[in-house]
Amino acid sequence: MNSQTTKDIPCFRSYLPDALRLRFEDKLTIRAIAQRLGLSHSTIHTLFQRFLASGIAWPLPDSVSFAQLDAILYANRKKELTEPQIREGSWRKERRTSYSREFKVRLAKQ
């Protein structure tokens, strides 16, 4: 395995190596892994679905680093947030005119 540190990798999911190790070496369940890592079980479940769909075997080949695995598993994810397509304020309704109390009382008496 490549000895690249995970701290220097942008957008790297730091739980990835631990989750894979806990699953394949320690044989823990998805819920136990999620609890140990402080993540939701659906996050861990999705990770393993993506890992199995990728066809990569555990232990990882020396040619594949965790950063590369992260890029493979989450290739279709957007890296940067884009600006919303709707302009701010265009979705807001116009406020109704605020009438005075006297006007409302006169209107009610009619």
C-alpha cells in the first residue's frame, strides 16, 4: 500500500481506511463500525456498497492508495458546491400592505 498520509489529501474521507480494516480484518458489523467511528450506519452501508461495486479486493493492491480508492468510490460526487440557480429573493412573495387598525375597524363595521 502507498504510504501517503491522509492529512495532506483534500476531500479525503478519513474514516475510509478504518472502516475497511474493521470490516475485513476485525469482522465487525456495519452498525458496530458506524458506532465505533461515530458515523451513521447508512454512511457505512453506502461505503461498502460502493466498495463491492468497484470490484477492488481487500487488502488493497499496492498500486491503489486510500486517496485513489476514495476517488474511485466517490467519482460521481461533486467536489465543490455550486451557487444556487435561483436568485436570492426571487422566490419570496410580495408582502401584503399593512393597513392601520382604524381602517380595519371601519371595514369590519360596513
